[in-house]
Amino acid sequence: MATTVWQLAWIVATVVQHASPMSRKSLLNHRLMDSTLAFNQLSAKAKETTQLTEGPLDVRITSLDLKHVVEWTPVPGGQNLYTVEVFCEGRSEWKRTAACVGIPGPSCDASYILGKPWQPCWARVGVDPKAGSMDLGGGEPNIWTYSRDFIASRDTLISAPSVKAWATQRGLLVAVKDPLSPGPSPGLAPQLLGHALPGLAYLVTLWHHGTNSEDFLVFEKSQFELLDLEPGSTYCLKVQISPDGWEQLGEPSRITCVETQGGTHSPDFLILAALVAGSLVILGVLLTCFGVALRQFFRKRNTVAPLHSKHPQSPSLTTVGPLQTTHSPFLHGPSASSQLSPTGHFPAYSLEGLV
């Protein structure tokens, strides 16, 4: 009985001794598999987190006519929200505007938070999925991407102005219209560039049509005259805007060509010739009408009215009744009535017996 017990004890010990390494190895392998799975899950989660917080690419500031825009290339994959901030030399902190917080991108108008044209400025763009809930004073994206330095007087492009020109008796009258720039504050209408940048200069390139010789003139006002030009000749010009103290000129305007006055084909000459011809025609018509009226007037004066009877009565005479038969001491012979001729007139008498 004792032998049997000791045999059973030995058998159990032997089984445990041989089985224990296998059990520990299986347990280790199981734990290793669990750790590998957990690591892979953490790696995937970390990779996903890195994609969400990866900064945008190619952050830059572009500017046209003082409209400053921050642009960037979005993070590949996913729909992220972005926040834009601007820092300029002389400031103590970065500035942001509500229009550039929590936006999908890839651009934002930063015209009103950038500094003066001569101040160096930088922009940075960060990704934050919760940027929509950030206020302007708090909340920071995990990763920022920065732009190179931007100076408006060096990097801003000035677009081409519109130009009109007219021929005058003295030369050419030129009127230049500035391009539009953002209003003085958000919400206001755009304004002319000359209002935003006082002291603009206008560089004029002038040449005679058909020649390669160019003259360069500078004017400080947007309306000016070009004098001492050849009459009856065609001149061409283009205008560029030059802000005071800036390093580059604006884009040139379209070429405008105008013919000066004084030539035989100039518009004023043709108008004057037409006026003179019209005046001569009117004068000829008036003279003709006056001559006809004058001839009719003298013809009426020289015309005599026709007679209505052989013996017209004088308007001063009064018609009297028939003659009465009277005896006149001066008449000898029959009575006057008997002496009347058949026609009713007195006969002729001699006056010799009356003396």
C-alpha cells in the first residue's frame, strides 16, 4: 500500500515536471499574440491620429491690389478644418479673424489682419477637427505650418488700370481709372486703389504709331494732358501704376491709340467744313427768297389799276339832280332846257357878246 502511494506520487510529480514547460510556453505564446495585437491596434490608432494632426502643405500669402489671401494645400485624405493666424513685425502675438477659424480651406481672406505695406508678416495654418468650437482667444491646433515672410510693398501685384484718351486742340487728354481694392473695413464696398494708397504715380509710355521710339512720362494725377504732339498724327500709349516706395510697377494697361487734331482727316476739320458748307447753303436760300420778294414788291408798285368807265367821276364831286330850266341874263335865246343837246350837255357858246 505504501509502495503504491509513493508510486502514485512519483507519477504525478513526473507528469507535472514534463507538462509544466509546455504550459508555460503556451501561456507565453498567448501573451505574445495578445501584445502583438494590442501594439498593432495602438499603431493604427497612432497613425490615424498623426493624419488628423498633420499640418497643411505649402502655406503662402498672395496679394492682388491689397487683397491679401492666405492659401495652402490641404492634408491628403479626410475632411479637416483649418485655422489661420497672422503675425507681423512689431506685434506681440498672432492675430486671427472669425472668418478664418474652423474653415475647410484651402484659402482665407486676411486683408484686414495683415500689417502695413512695409511691415514683414507671416501666416500659419493649423489643422484642428474641433476648430469650429474654438473662440478667437483660445484653442490651438496640434501642428502649425508657416509661410515665408510677406511684405506687401514687395509681393503685392497691382493689376492693369483702364485708360481713355481724347484728342484736344492742345494734344491728348488722358484719364486713368485705378483698379479696386478692399474697402476700408470689413463689410464696406471696395474702393479705388488711389484711396487706399495715397501718392500713386502713373508711368506713361508714349510712342508715335509706326515707330519704335518710346518716351516715358510720369504724372501724379489720374487725369493729365500730353502736349507738344504733331498735329494730325496717331500716338499710342500705355499706363502703369507705381505706388510710392514700392519695388515693382503694376501691370501695363491695354494700348490706346488716338489721332491728334490738325490733320486734313481730323474730326474737327470735317465738322468745321460741314458747318461752313451748311452756312453757305442757308445764305444762298435766304438771298434767293429776298430777291423774289423784292421783285414782287416793285412789280406791284409799277402796275396801274384798269378803268371801270369812260368818264370816271372825281371822288370830290357830288352828283346833283337834273338841271332846272332857268333864265340867265347871260343867256340869249331859248331856255337852257331847250338849248341842251340830245346828249344832255350844254352846247358850246361864244363869250364875245358878254363883254
